[in-house]
Amino acid sequence: MSFPEFTKNHDYDSGIKNIHHIDLYRVQDKKEVVDLGLEEYFAQTNSIVFIEWPEAAESILPKRVIKIYFEIVDEDTKEDICTKFILIPD
């Protein structure tokens, strides 16, 4: 699996669900978020959408989301751990 450091989205077919990996790190404003077509991804019932740096998209996120928070525990290796897992039901 590649990581979208230079492109904003990657799509994968897992054979069960379509997986969309969206990286909003370099997104400057809501217009860019809308131009990426995130709302179309959210409307797909056969998809799972993972968003890194989702703050730019907060206003258009679905009501039901799972938020996972990571914290870097080793600056040298960039090793991280999940520090919080929150399900926000609809």
C-alpha cells in the first residue's frame, strides 16, 4: 500500500469494500475539500473512507464517524500509537 504524501487520494478495491484514503494535510480551504468530491465518497454504501488531517473537512463529514487519534512516541523512528478511538453515532 502506498501513502498519499504527494497526491490527495488513493483508492483501493479490497474485494469486499472500496477503500478511499484521503490526505488533507496540504488542503488550504473548504473549496479544495469540495473539489476532491468527498461527499460522493461518503454517499457510497460499499465504501470505507479514511481521512488523514480531517480538520478541513469537519463541516461535511457524515454524522456517524469513527475518529482515531495517534501520538508519536518516538521522534527518531516516528513510531506512533493510537491514543484515542471515538465512535460518533448518528
